[in-house]
Amino acid sequence: MAAALSLSLSCRTALITGAATGIGRAIALAFAQAGAAVVVNHLGRSMQADALVQEIHHLGGQAWALEADVSQSADVSRLAAQVQQTCGGLDVLVNNAGILQEKPFLQTTEADWDQMLGVDLKSVFLTCRAFLPGMLAHQSGVGEGCPQQSDPNIRPHPNPLPGGEGISPHQVESRQGVIINIASDLALLGRAQFAPYCAAKAGVIGLTRSLAREFAPQIRVNAIAPGPVATAMVSLEAMSQSAIDKELEIPQHRIAEPQEIAATALFLASDLSRFYCGQVLGPNGGSVMP
């Protein structure tokens, strides 16, 4: 009889970029509650990142805060080395870091374009390139039990995988590496005055599908294209009235909570999604109906 599938992430280590606030924070909490050890990446948000790590510790979980600008190659290389040293390897990578700007296209500067694509698209390329070799090697150790952390104060994961002999196909599939890229419904819709953002997020979807074809079955690569979400980045107070109207005219007539996007990320990180490959899931309130 096949083993039951579950949302458990026990015995797995996950890195979430841009995790100090918003969707990233919600994903980090959801993963920790599901049993994962969580690396909270941030840039210039030490107070929020440390508070999140402490919250996860209070819940009985494991977490570390690591600062890095994921749009910069040197920072990403350093981050990958720190994760390897601290956690002994990575099972789940969530590319969540992003920025948003509303600006008429003819007023958009080359610097605006470079910054948007650097943070929203180039960062996904850089992190995937940096972490994939280690993730592939890490998955090959399926019979070796849970990875050992170098910090002696870190408690080991509960429920380690069985070792060595007699390991089942389900257990092998359970240790597939996972990459989840956060895109946007605007990658599929387009939006006036958001050209760099739409282009970058469309690029994320294309990169997701390419990597899914190249690295399956060892690594599952999928994307999430959320609709509007109540975060500091999508602040109605900072948006034009036309942009607000666009956000609220979706069938659900509301903006999502970050936890609603985190639920999709948890599904994609878990065994429940092990037959998903190169897919773009859309918790979007009905803004996109393919």
C-alpha cells in the first residue's frame, strides 16, 4: 500500500528570500509550523527578521536570519555558503523577494528597469544557479537521514527518514528538491504603468518552466502567481485610484491575506504536489481564469 501523502515538511530545510515581511513571512511561518527548518533571508530588515526567527523558536521550530541582496551575485554566493555551513543543505527554495513600482512607461528610466528586473527576475536566476548544485547533491543522500546542523544549540528535526536499506519509492520522491518562484497575476494580465514589473514576473514564469523541464524529476520547480495581496508592497494608500479599482474589480472583490498565498506555497513544498512540474498556481481571487 502506498504511503499517505501529507503537508508535513519535517526533516526539510527551506530558504525563503525576502522573508522578513509580507508573503515571505507568512510562508516562513507556515513552513515552520509544518516542521521545516527555515532560513529567513532579508535585506536591511534585521529587526523584522530576528522577530520572525524568535517567533518560530517560540513555536518550537528552527530558524536562522541571513541577510543578503539576492539581486547581487556575490551576495547570493555568500548566502549559499552560509546556508550550507549552517544547515548542511537545502531542500526547498522559495524565491519571494520582489519590488513593485507604478510609473508611466514613457517616464520609466533605464535605472528603474534595471532595478526591477534585478530584484524580481535576476535574483531568481542567481539563487537557482547558486543553490541547485547543492540541492541535487543533497537529494542524492535520501537514505542518510536528516541533515546535521553545525550549530550545537539547534535541535535536530523530528521523524528522520529511514536510513539505507529498504527505502521505498515514495520516500525517494518525498525528498525531491523543491523550488517555488513567486510570480504575479500581472505577468499574465499586463497592467498599464507597471511594465517593468509585468515583464519581470513574466520572465519568472518562463524561467520556472525551463528549469522544471531541465531538472525534473530530482527537483520540482513550480510558480505561484498571486493576485493582489495585503502587504506593504501592495499598499492601497500608495496606489493611484485607477490601480486600486483594478485590484478590487476581481470576482472576489477583495485583496488576499498573505497566509492565503502561504497555503499554496506549503502545498507546493509538500508531498501533496509531487506530480506538479512547471505549473503556475493562481491564488488570485478570480483575476485570471485560464
